[in-house]
Amino acid sequence: MSGGKIVAIIAAVILILFGALMILGGTNSAAGAIGWLPVGIVFIGIGLVIIYFATRQAAKAADNNVTLKIDLPGNVSMDTLKCKSCGGTLQPENIQMVAGAPVVTCPYCHTTYQLTEEPKW
């Protein structure tokens, strides 16, 4: 949860607390403080609205899906990957990302090496 949302929730709780105290003080009809009753209700309402919007935004932010679409120019053909050591055919499940670099492990000779892209010129 971000700092702004935490501050909003704390402020809302304080508003609700003061609203409850104003409602409690407004119920004493002998002191003639009945005017605090609507102020307390408004404070509680504002506090609840702030909590609603602070938690609603947090739930929306969690549902972010990222889709990456690649547009390849021209005719692209897929070649089979072969192991540099034994020449065995490699499958996509033999490739893993290690520290941000593609690393392949040959299932036949168990050689592990990093895949590099050759320049296209």
C-alpha cells in the first residue's frame, strides 16, 4: 500500500473518531449541545467515504495485466536450436532466464551455456 493511501486511511480513522465523540457529546440534551450531533454524523460519513475510495483504488491497482505483442517485420522462419557441444536438438523447455540472460542446458550432454544473438549484418 502506498504512503498516500496509508495517510488517507489514518485521516479517515481520526475523522470517524472525532465524529463519534461529537455524536456522544451531542446526546447530552441538558448541556444544550445538540448541534454537535449532525457535525459528528458528517465527520463519520466523510471518514467512511475516504476509506472506501482509498481501499477501492488499491484493489484496482492490483489487477494490472501486461501483454507484450511483437510485430516481426518480413518473413520470419523458426530454426531448430542445436547444442554447441553435441549437436542435439534443444526444446524451448531447455531454455531458462538466469540473471536476465537466456541460458540453455542440453538434455543430452548436460552442457550449460548462454544464448547469444549473432549480428544480422
